[in-house]
Amino acid sequence: MNQTNRPALDPADDGLPTVREILTIPAVAQGLPEVLSGGDALDAHVRWAHVSDSAGVARLLNGGELLLTTGSGWPTDPAELTSFIAGLVDAGLAGLVLELGVHYRYVPAVVESAAREHGLALVALHREVKFVALTEAVHGRIISEQTAALRARDEVRERFTALALRGSPPDFIVEQLAQTLGAAVVLENLAHEVVAAEVPLAAEGELFTGWEVRSRRAHRQHEQQRRGLGVAPDEWLIVPVEARGIRWGHLIALPGPAHPAGRTSVLEQGAIALALGRLADGAVDEWVRLGRQRLVDGLLDGRFAGLAAASSRVEAAGLPIDGARLFGVVVTGAPVAPEAADAAARGLGGRAIAGGIRDGAFAVPATLMLLSLPASRAFDDATARRFARALVAVDSAVLDRIVLSVGSEADGLNALLGSAQEAIDLARGPARATRGPVVQRSDDRPLMRLVTSLRDDHRLLEHGERMLEPLIDYDLARRGDLLDVLGAVLAHPGNRTAAASASHLSRSVFYQRLGLIGDLLGTDLDDGETLTALHLALLVRRSVVR
């Protein structure tokens, strides 16, 4: 079947019934309809029903009509009949219904073959019907569905206008779109990177694998479809997010059930809400911040179905995984914007996804970054300091306060998440007292790496609780600082003066706290094995307490 170039109505957005649906109307079914040319042609949407036997009816059509005829005025020459059908197709006819018995006893073979060649729905009625009753029924169906579509559009418009007025974040708008359409929805930027997505976890792997390539191909074919030259792959629905001549990205809806308001209309309302949000944000790219924060949170919380699917989702967001050198990095001491993190990574030839850390243990700004570098790029201390300088290029005054906690080098997403947890655990501890940017690595803290790798082992958790329970109870009951003092002691073994300074206590008060800790624990704080056990217990607690 050849594709026709006739102007196509939006397939779902005008509340119009299809030829297939009209054939089920009782008034039509009474004529004993027989589909002679069907398939996809029956999914053409019908804008109106027109009755005519004229051979020149094509010039009276506007497109989208269902033509009811007895064929009495049709040409008799086969070549002219073929040209007549081609003219109807060029005029945008949705379907042709020929009543047999009055003029034709059977449908001419040239009419049937021409309809199939041009992809035109052709239906023969074997019983006489009143065309006035048939058109009345068809028009009633059309008007009823259009009225329902108008009501549905009003409801959708009100819903997404309210979201825009409330300043709802983009990921929530995408979530609402997916719920409204009953289909997966993706928001991507102009670089075809996924900013936000509401996709079933089981479908993420298949959808996001090679996302950029698939998206670019879909956009090209979608444009061809708009011009009547082709069909978009997988029937993706693509709508731009733009306002005032500025385009920020696109919304993509995957195949799903029909919506009474029209799937395109629903997606367009979501695009309007997103565009209004971008205008309200001004120069601040909230898409990047919120989208990547949600991605980072989901990864750390384990909200993914499998590593392969999660890796595809991360790569779709712009972070290379396969064949890259991966690091979890935590930056403390100064806030870092997601776009600044990615710009600094690009300066090293890589990419970064950044998000804040939901952790009450950090009294200073803390940003977690998933860093991906080319295999040929080393991330030594000199490179890490250059990376830190790029993060705060616009505010060099905070450079001295920055601490980079770097997890071990990783290969693959699972190892990257472990590296990120190492960086978080490392950042919770005290950094050495030098001017920044300070670079500290989990590779230099083997005990901490061990705790991170065994963080969910019940025996390790039990050890931490058993060793520290008296101090935890004391601090909780009195808002005390004994755990902090113990941490300072363990961070400065053999140097109580430095430990007191790190605790921000006078030496006399520090020694009082130290004596209390020894009494509560019933242990000798000068014993090496005891200090090692306490150090392990404290690392366990820091790794699990949020």
C-alpha cells in the first residue's frame, strides 16, 4: 500500500471518529458494510459526511470527509475511474462508501485496486439505506465526540495552567503528563539529553539504550511526517517546549491509549506549563538542577530495576558509562551549580552529573558529582585541583574552603555508585587543616573503604551499636558532643592538643569529655586495639546515619 500525500488531520486531537468506528454505528451497520480496502486506511479520521454522485465531487471537498454515494454519476471509462479515485485521494477524502444495487451491482475492479493503491478506505453497502439517516447518525457521532473533546481539553488546560501558576517543577509536570496520557513521557533538552522522564522501570533499559541516536532519528522522521513524507518511528509524539522565540527542548510521549482531549493537545499543555516555568526561572536552569537531582537521588536510593537499565538512563542524561573512567566526588565548603559541575568536567574532556546530598551530617554545602572522564584522562591530585578551580571560577574567594572527597576509580555504574558512597563517607569526616582546594581520596583511607563496602552487613552494624551505645544515648539525652570529641581523638591519634583544637574546646574541657567517654565506655582510650575498634564503630555510624 502506498502512502498518500493528502493533508492529514491530527490523528487524535480533534475528537473525530475513525472510519473503523463509524462502521459500527447501527445506521451504517444496517447497510451490511463490506470493507474492500482497509487496514490502516480505516484509522483515517472523519471530519464530516458528504453525499454526492457527481464525478466532479473532488473539487467540493476540504479533506477528512466520508463520501456516501451510489456512483450514478461516475465516469464509465476504467482509466477515468482510476483518475477519479486519485482525485478524491488528493482532495483528502477519509473514506469512500459505495451503495450497491442502485447503479452498481458490484464495485468496479479498477475502483477497488485504485483505493488499495492509494491507501483509501473503501466500503461497499450491500443493502439500501437512507443516506439522510446515515449522515445524521455520523454527524451526531462527530458532534458528540467533539463536544467531549472540548470538555476534556478544558479540563487538561485548567490542570496544567494550575501547575504552571503554582510553579510546579518540571519532573512533576512530566509525571502528570504521563499519568494523564497513560504513557511514558520524556523531557529532553536541545542536545537530546534526558532531563526528566516518567517511564516504567521495566521499560527504561529498552527505551534509553542509545537514546540520543534514537531521538535524533525520531526528530528527523517526525519532521518528515509533518511534511507528509514519512512516519515517525514507534509513533513517538514530539512537541517543542518554547516561548517568545526561544526553544529549550522537547516533550516526547511514547505510544499509549487515545485521550478524549487529543494526545497532542495534552502534550502541548504540558509544554506550555514547562515554558512558563522556564520564563519565570530567567537565566537559572532549573531543568538541569531538578532533573539531575532527582536522577542522583534515585540512583543513591536504589530506585532502579536493574543496572543495565539504570546505566542506559544515566547515559541518556549525558553521562558516558561504558569505557569511561568514573569517580564519585563530593565537594564541600561551597555550593556548586549542576551546570558549573558539568562545565568543569567538560574542561577535562568529560561530563558530570551533580546533585545535593540529603544528609544532616553536613553542616556546610555539599554536592555529590558523578564524574565521567575519557579513558586517557587521569584524575590525579593536580587535575582534581584544577577541576575544583573550574567549579568556582566566578567566585575564587571560596576556593580556600573547598574540599574534594574523591571515591575510588570505578568501571561501570555499580562501581560508580560504590565510589559515590565512598566519597560521601569520606566527606563526613574531618579534612586536613590546610588551605584549599583540598583533595582527599578514599584510596588513602582503607578502613573507611572497608566500612563502605560492608555498610549493610548486620555484624558490622551490631559492632557499631555495641561499642558506641553509651555515647549515643548520652548525646541524645543531653544534646552532647561526645561522639564528636571521640571523632577528634581518632582523627588525631597521639596528639590530644590537636584533637582538642579540632573539637573547638579548651584543653581542660576536652580532657573532662575524654574522661567521661572512658567512664561511659569502660575502656582504656590509650589502648591501640580499643581505638581501632572505636574507629571502626564510628565509621560505621557515620556511614549509616543520615
